[in-house]
Amino acid sequence: MLAGYIEGLSMVFQLGTLLAIAGGTLLGIIMGVLPGLTSAMAIALLLPVTFGMPPVMGIGMLLGALCGAGVSGSIPAILLNIPGTPSSVATTFDGYPMAQRGEAGRALGLAIVASFSGGVASMVILSLLAPPIAEFALRFGAAEYFSLSIFGLVIIASVAGKSLLKGLIAGFIGFFASTIGTDPIAGVDRFTFGQLSLLTGINILPALIGLFAISQILKNAFEYDPAEKLTAGKHKIDLARPRFVETFRNWRALLAGIGSGSVVGPVPGAGGSIASLVAYDQARRFSKNPEKFGSGHSAGIVSVESANNALLGGALIPTLALGIPGEAATAVLLGGLMIQGITPGPMLFADQSGTIYGIFLAYLVANFAMLLIMCLGIKVFVKVLMVPRKQLLAAIVVFCFIGVYAVDGDVFNIYLMLAFGVLGYFLNRYGFGTAPVILGLILGPIAESNLRRGLQTFQGDWTPFFTRPLSATFLLIALLLLAVTLWQNYRAYKKDLEEIKSA
């Protein structure tokens, strides 16, 4: 390992390589800020640029884009309540309320340092624990994936707010929407009504942008106050700086984020949405002040953003060691590896140790580049809130339409976005929330396909779902968390009832 790192150092610390990493990071940050333009898209755009580059330089540029997009999705999530990427959904829970209090700079400072900390920690885990973690990920079969989705249902209950029932209803709306399209097992059309664009199912990006961006725009439009001159007249620009001390003061939330991202990251297909929500849920449960979560609490931001970047290092483990991408962005990165003549697999660490450890170091440099660029731009980001609301809403609408159309060039995605926007507006208005809908959309295909695949494998026998060790562990944890959530809701109900009686 030491020899590999020494060889990797000579590959990374060259002017061209460092500039390539910084350029990729800057592009990733830009792509992550714009709703609908994801880290996977940033990597896809950079793939042609990496032709002819040395392997470490080319992959370093792609990793920079991955790292930059991982943190910049928090910028619109905090400032505008619009997640730039799917993994930034949970950032809105505490980031936007903090921004509404005039502390947008503080929220961004926490997000930047937490993301940097998660990225550096995941790089250490990536370089030291890649083989055993990759072996653990190989144990996941249909039963384990189904149990993981059930665990996600419990997370829906946790983020549902005061009404468990409303949160579950919103989650099942997402689950139903996930069944639209071609049946994953039988191959027949379901609920498409002859619309060819629905054959592949509901695209997550139009749904995400509709539920969060368009619904927020509708809310702002209906509640617009002509007397309000500026959106951010009360925001304190002097708070816009990296919050190192405050981030590490929330060490429980930081460890919850790093742990959740590192564990979920190597699981192929799990994705950043699950990692960030698991981190948020665990941070709240282990917090001394769980009631503050959702009202602009610093620990909520720290847990989610550290998980988002810790996930990236974890997702690289099965990509490099097994050739199995951990998420969509690493799937595109896998193509970049193949273009560079790097064949992922167990023998990669033995055959190309210098290159592979050079890639690890490039990922570490990308995290430092992200920290530098975000720190330099943080005061500029906060000033976005000083744009008059009418102009800001108009610009957001334009970016939403461009981002959704750019997904695959289909106008139907725009109509889909608008439909989900109207749905999101009414869900928010009546207290159902939109985060459970997105979770249902993400977990629905995982739950359905793996349940049916598992039943086929086990010849209709349900017992392996409860007897296989990993699957049983997920189900047991889900049951315990559900019991805790029900107990917390019951105590909150009794407390509200006592306050009403005393009043």
C-alpha cells in the first residue's frame, strides 16, 4: 500500500492533474446547483474531455465533478427549499428553516465542512477497507434488498412529521407512482394509458423537481406579498463562512452521517437518498434534542451532508473492486475507467496499484478543491437571496424547464414535472409532505422487483426473508424503529392533549 501511494503521489501532484481535478470540481458544483443537472450528467459531459489524458488525470477530473455535485446540491436546498440533487432532499428539512431565520450563510458553512469531512473520511475507508466492504456488499440478494426497502418505509414514518398516517399515505402515493411503466418481471405495460413516454416508468428527476421546485414556486406565487422588496433583506452575509468548530461540535451527527454513507454507499443501487435519510434519522434518534430537528437544527445539516459525500467514497468500493457501480454517477464513472484502460475487479489492486492509489489521492485532492471553491463562493451564494422574488422565481422556472427537458429530450417530462408540482403544492398545503413521495418512488422498484424475484428464487417460500441473517437484521431494526416512532408520536399526542386541557 505504501509503495502504491508513493507511486500515486507522483501521478497526482502535477500541475496538469491538479488543474483537471479543480476544473472538474467547479463543473460539478455548477451542475449540482441547477435542478435536474446531476453528478452523473456532469461526468457524462466530461467523458469526451478525458480522452487522451493519463488515467489518473482523467479519472481525477471525473471524481472532481462527482465530489463537487455532491455538495452543491445543498445550495438551492438551503436557499430555496429546492434540492439540486436527489440526495439533497433531506438537506431541506433543516437547511431551509435556518435560511428563513436569516442564517443561510451559517447553514451553507455547515454543509461545506460536513461534506468535506465526510469525503475525507470516506477516502480513508475506501483505501483501508475496500476488500472487506466489497465482500459484504456481495452478500446482498433479493431478500436483503427487499428488507432494505422495508427499512426505508420506516424512514418515511420518521420524516413524516407529526402525522404518521399522512406520511405513510404520501409514501404510498410514491410507491404507486413507481409501478407505472413496464412490469420488471412480466414485461407488460401498467397504468401507461398508451403513453409511450411512460413505458420506462416515472423519471425521478421530473418528479423531484416538480415536487420540490414547482410546488415551492406555486406556494411563493400564491403567498406573494407585493410589499416585500427583497427576498433576503434580513440575511446576514457575515455568517457566510465555513463552520468548522460548530460542525465538529455536532460530532454525533457527523459520525452518524459518515457511518450511514460508508455502509449504504457500497450497496449497489441504494443511492444517496437512502444514505442521507438514514443518517438524518439516526442523528435525530441519538440527539439530546431530537425535537429541534426539522426546525433549522445544525445537527440535521451536518448528518445529511456528511452522509452525501461519505457515500461517494463508499460507492467507489464495489465500482473498483467488483465492477459493480454503487449508484448512477459511479455507473457513468465505470465507463470512464474502461475508456482509460482500467479494468475493475479483484486483481486491480495487484496489477495497477500505483494507478489505483493515485485515484484515491485524486479523490482526496478533489475534496480539498471542493472546500476551497465553496469557501470562496459562499458569500456569492447567499447573495442569490437578495434577488427580488419575482425575478428569482422566473429564473428558477426557466432552469427547471431546461433541466427536465435535458434529461432525455422528451417534452413529456415537462408535463410530468408540472403534474407533480401541483401534487406537491396540495400535499404541502394539507400537511402530507413531499419527501415521503420521493422515498416511495425510489424504494418502490427496489421493493417490488426484489420481492417477486426472491419469491421466484425461493419457490414461493416467504421464510428466507425472515431467516437470512442480513435480511432478518434489517427487518428487526425496522420493527424496533417503527415501535420507537409510534411511542414518540404517542407521547407528543399526550403532551399536546395536556397542554390543550391546561389552557
